[in-house]
Amino acid sequence: MIVIKSRDELQRMRKSGRLAARVRDEIVRLVAPGVSTKWLDGKAAELMEALGCRSAFLGYRGYPGNICLSIDDEVVHGIPCERRIEMGQIVSLDVGVVHDGFVGDTAATVMVGVTDPEVVRLVRTTEKALVEGVARAKAGNRLSDISNAIESTASAAGFSVVRDFVGHGIGRKMHEEPQIPNYGPPGKGPVLKPGMTLAIEPMVNLGGYAVEVQADGWTVLTADRRPSAHFEHTVAVGEDGPEILTIGEGW
């Protein structure tokens, strides 16, 4: 069942969204050659504690990290480890926090000294796909209007959207109804109504859309081992347009 949030619940979600954005932006600043993903995860844990929130990911279905950190051909759900970031890589970080019973969820992909023009274009296109998808989170539109805007943006640039993992409703739980595919025709699915809260998250591959889950049960790689980018916002549907709850620096 799709949950419509009350005014009080939306206010509490605004707070959790701001906290998630704060953690995301701080970790983005710390991404640099030579640092390990485990170190970044530890910094995220410290910041969450200081801000009075907790990780929505740690322990969720057994996930062992505070945030997800995925490098190059890792699409999503990369587990923090001793791997050190290198020049020329892209690093996708996914942050979820819980505050006052509500979840904020957001992601961004950072370019670390990237010079390959196709990879730069991939990252910029994925961020643009998020912007286009979020713009459709308006009362009266259909859910698949979001999906189609994301796919159209990626496809026009010659890239592929991941099909096995999707966006989702969000609120008291990390994953609520509805699921939000990043592909499909417009004008399908439920009508969007004020108070719906959605995690919109395009995952876009440089090559084909096929992915594989690794033996750790979490890390998702592109099947062709080409790079993938990921951006995400938590958004509230409004009468006049979307309200981005995870807005922060540089957005």
C-alpha cells in the first residue's frame, strides 16, 4: 500500500532528509586518492553519531556497512573495505539515515581525477536523469512518468539504465511501496498524490544494462564490467511540483 504522509510526518522526513544530505556532502568532500572505503565508512558513522541519527543501512538484511561505497563497475551496494581509491575512478556513495523514526536516502557519484570523456559524460548524464525524474514527481502525473524521464535521458546519451534494481517509496521504512523502475513508457502506474515520498535513484551504465550480484551477496557489478553511476534524492510529491528532501550543497 502506498502511504500518504501527514504534515507532521513530512516535517520529520524533511529533518531526516537534511541529515542524510549533510552526511552525503561531507563524505563527498573526503573522497580522494589513497583513502579506503572503510575509512570513509568510519567517518560517516562518526558524523551520524554527532548529528544524532543512525545508519539506515547497518544491519539492514545483514548489510555490514554504515553507507554503501561502489567503485567504477560496482553499480550499488559496495561493502566498505580496505580497498583504496585511485585517480581516474568514479566512486558512488549511498547514504541512508534514520532520525525520529523516518528515513532519508540519497546517493551521489564522485569523479576522482577522471579524464575519460565518456565516463565524465556518464556521470553528468546520470545526474541529469535524476533531475529529469524528480521533475515529474508532481501530483497528477503517473508513476511511470518518472521512470520514462530517467530512461529517455540515459538512452538519448547512448547509455543503459539498470533494470534489476529500482527506486522506491520511503518513510518509516527504507523500502515502501511503490517500486520505481528507471525505465518504461509514460502514463502508467498509480497517480501521484501530495504527501507521497519517493526515493528516486537512476543507476546508469556505460555499457549494457545487465548486472551481477557478487558472492558477498551485496556488491552489484555491471555484467560487462564497464563503469556505472548512481544518483538519488528523497522527494515529496507536491501539488505544484516536487520537494527535494535531501537537497544540499552543489544541487
